Amino acid sequence: MPQQLPSYVIALLVTSAFELAGGSRVQAADRPALANPGGQVPQEWLITAERTDFGETNRYDAAIRYCRRLAAAGDWIEYRSFGTSPEGRELPLVIASKERAFTPEAARATGKLIVFAQSCIHAGECAGKDASLMLLRDIAITRRRAGLLDHVILLVNPIFNTDGHERFSPYSRINQNGPAAMGWRVTSRNLNLNRDYLKADAAEMRAWLALWNAWRPDLHFDHHSTDGGDWQYDLMYATAAREALAAPVADWLDEELLPRLLPALESDGHLPMPYFGLLDSKDPARGIHSGGFLAPRYSTGYAAARNRPSLLVETHALKPYRTRVIGHYNIMARTLEILNQRPETLRAALGEADRRTVALGRSYDPQRRVALAATGSEDTVPLSFKGIAYRRELSAVSGSIRIVYAAGEPFECDTVWRRGTRVTRTVVPPLGYIIPPQWSEAIDRVQAHGLRGERLLEPLTAEFESYRFNEVSFPASPYEGRFRPRYSCVPVRERRTYRPGSVIVWLNQPDAAVAVHLFEPEAPDSLVAWGLFNSIFERKEYGEHYVLEGLARRMMTADPALAAEFEARIARDREFAADPTARLYFFYERSPYWDDHRNVYPVGRITRLPGVRTERL
């Protein structure tokens, strides 16, 4: 049974996040001009949010019933499940197609663009769900938006994190201004799906990857709500950094989509802005920052690794729920309008991106480098920041400076915007990677991501590049369910034999960047970095002191230079000199008895084509 809530918590039932934050709002941004995007809607097709004046959102069962009603009533709609959550809930998918092209094969046969919109990956951020249901209705039932399907097939996953959605409570998001109750950020296994795209631990993510592999969408939306401060901007967006994208895709975003999308959103009454954070959370006037890599643990970075554009949509959590829902609706509708006007531009960009990726993977170029990691640039540009009036004061509660926003008082200030990306880590990509058969978890990820692989039918002995690890350490607590090691990498080239059953993943395929991020240890989301190879860091054999004493004396007698190195280490390193085990292991680690597999990366980098028999994975 739940515990009785204290009286001060019960009082918060009638206190919204909007009020907790000081009630600040800007009326001009709260009510976009297109306040009823779909026009007049029959009563029976209003969603819960509309029927409650955007005070509430529907539960999972109600959303599924609505999707099924859409499919039953609309010739252009199909409802299906693309998987099951750990608690047994269907993962819903709604397909909208004028041709009733409800399979990947049929959709590709139409030649139309395939657009995939997902919501509720963080289930408390539910405005995208309601916007998606409204848009589907306006396309297929009232048909006021029927033209959006002229050159597009639309896939909608209204609730990705279904179990988290049903952890439904008024207390799910303290920073958010409505609805009255909503879902929880993470899954029933306490995993954040928007950190899971590459490591793919969650059942929901495995199902999502299978869906992506089958449909291969041309453009992707990921709907969120953001916080971090208060300002006039009501609609924020992000795409992957140019350094993470294939050049034709980056060019399409910068030259075709965004220059047309942003003015359209402004005409709808929105104040759009690239996704940003405050340089100083206690002083908005000091400037903002945006940029960075958007690593493939996130949806936007993952889509980029598969040569596809993704729009991260972040409406402002302190704005009224109506404003947020309309924002998600409008950015989808406007983007689909642009796609329908010139679908060939995106199709050409994606085709060229895939062709270039395949061509680059056919040859090894030691001068070519690809980005593995990046951070925001330190470079700044001037900005007239559209904020909310605020004051700073000493808090008697926290003992530090707090910021208090003034309700309904917009202000502007000249400040700086730290934008752009600075690449911090690169690598020369090989022709492919080879994974020994015993590392089945890694091979499993290859298959989950739909990468093309080949399995050895005979042993392969050759020179391979790989890595050894130094300075290995582990954190005291897990992150996303895994203990992420810290290490430095030393490149090596050595002769190895890989047994039959080993898997080769070639980079002459459109999704090559996924393989690079999986298998380059210095990539922040590599399988090594996520702890899938942690056992290679463990010592499994030990030397007894009484045995090592004799070994050490024999080694010093045979190698005076080693004895001198030992004495020098004792002289300069007090901690080493005071540790009997460390002194004896100095010799053990340099002896033939030491485990030469420890701290050695078992995955090899192939830089020359081997002559070996294989079969498709």
C-alpha cells in the first residue's frame, strides 16, 4: 500500500510546475496563431487533451483504442504492434498511406518518402503523442491535411516507452507545466531509452531497431519537452552536428529544410530556436550554448549514423500544454508540407549519402579520418536573447544564489551564443572489423542493428590492427545499468588467428558509421565503453609471493637493465617501494607467465582484404 502523503505534499496537488517556477509566461508565445490546427473536428474524434482544454492527456489504453478507431474508420490507416514491452504492453505503430502501402515492401514500391514520428520515449513528455494523434485524424478522418500524404508515407509511434507511460502520476515531472498527470521518464527496467540506441539493452529498443531495419525511414522525428530555465522561445529543435552527418544530408537540412521550416513556424506564431542550454544556470544574460555531436546513444545521432536526418523537437516545459501540443503538431505538418513540395531533393540527398558511404568503405585510406566524439565549440556569435525578466537573490533554503523569474515580463538582452562543434576524437576507418565467435553479445548487436556481416568458415591468420588498454578503472556506480570502464588506448598491429564462426563486418555498406561507433573503443558509445567487454580487464591468474621472490631474483640476474629499472622505480616511487605485492608484480608482469590476453581488445581492424571462405551472417 502507498504511504500516506505528508500534508505539504498533498498541498502540491493543486500547485503546477508553472506556479512552482513563478508563473512566468509570455502570452504571445503561448497562443500561436494556428491555435486550432485541424479546424472543426467532430466531437467523437476529439482526443482527451482537446476535450479537457489541454488539461489532461490520455492513458495508454485510451490511446490504443483511438489508434484502432482511426484504422477502422480511415481507409488510409493501419494499426499494428511492432513489439512488446517488458510488462507486456504492445508497442503501437500507426501507418498512414493513401495507397494502403502498409508493409515496408509495398511502401518502397510506391517511391514515396517514408517519415517516422515517435513520441513518449520519455513518457512524461507526452505532447508529441497528442499532436501525432491529432495529425493522423486530420489526415485520414477530417482530411483537412490529406495532402500531406501525396508524396509521403507516415509512420507514427505515439508511445515508445509504454511501461513508463503507465507509471502515471501528477508527480512525474516537477519542472513541467501540465498536463494534470503523465508518465515517467524511464522504462519499467529503469532504463532511459534515449541513451540506448547503440548499446540496445532494452526490449523496446530491440523492437524499434527491427522496425527501423525493415522500413528504413527517410526522415525521423523524436518528440520531447525541455526545461533548464525560462524564456520566450516555445519551440526548439536539433539535428545532428554536421560532423556526424553525411555531407549530402547535412546540406539538405541546411539548404532545403530549415530555411523553409523556420519562417513557416514563425508564421504560425511560434518563436523557434535551436536547442540550447544556459552557460550559467543562475544568470541567463551570460549567454547560451548549443552544438556538439549528439552521439548515437541518442535518436538524432543514431539516425545520422544511418545516413538519415532526424529532428529532435523540444517544446518548452513551462509553456502551457496547449502550446506544446500545437508546437509538435505544427513542426510535423510544416515539415511534411515541405517534403511534399519537393520530395526529390531529400531522395537525392539520401541516395548520394548512401552511395558515398559504400564507395568510401571499399578502400583503406590511412589519410582519411572520421569523427568519433565532439563537444560544443568555444566560439561565440552575438545574440539578442529573448528571455523572461528575472532577479537573482540569496536563498535561505539552499544557501546559494537562486533565480526568480517574473511572471509575464519578457525582456531582451545582448549576449553571446556559443554554437558549433569542435571534434575531439577521430579515427582512420578500416575496411571492416572482425569479432571472435565467443563475443556473442557484440555479434548480437551487429544483427540487431541490421549490419551486413559474414561468418568465417575456416581459420583466418593475418596481420590485424587492434588496441591494448592502459589505465583502466571503473566507476563506483552504474550508468544505465552498466559499469562503464575508463581507459586509454594503445594501437597495436599484430598477427592473430580468428577461428571459424568469427564475424566480419565490412564498412562498404550504408550503415558503416554504426559499425565504427560500435567497435572503435574511443567512441563514447562503443561496446567497450558500455561495458560489454569488461571481462578482458580482469586478472584471472595470480602469483604467490614465495614463488615470485625466486622469479624476481632470476630475472634480475639474467637482465641487469631490468634490475636497474626496478631500483630506479623504488627510488622515485614511494608508494611502489612500500608495497610488497607491487614490487613482486613488477617482475610477474614482465615474465612469460603474465596473461598476455588481459587488457587486449579481441576485435580486429581489417586493413587488407583477406582471402577466406565466409557465409552471410
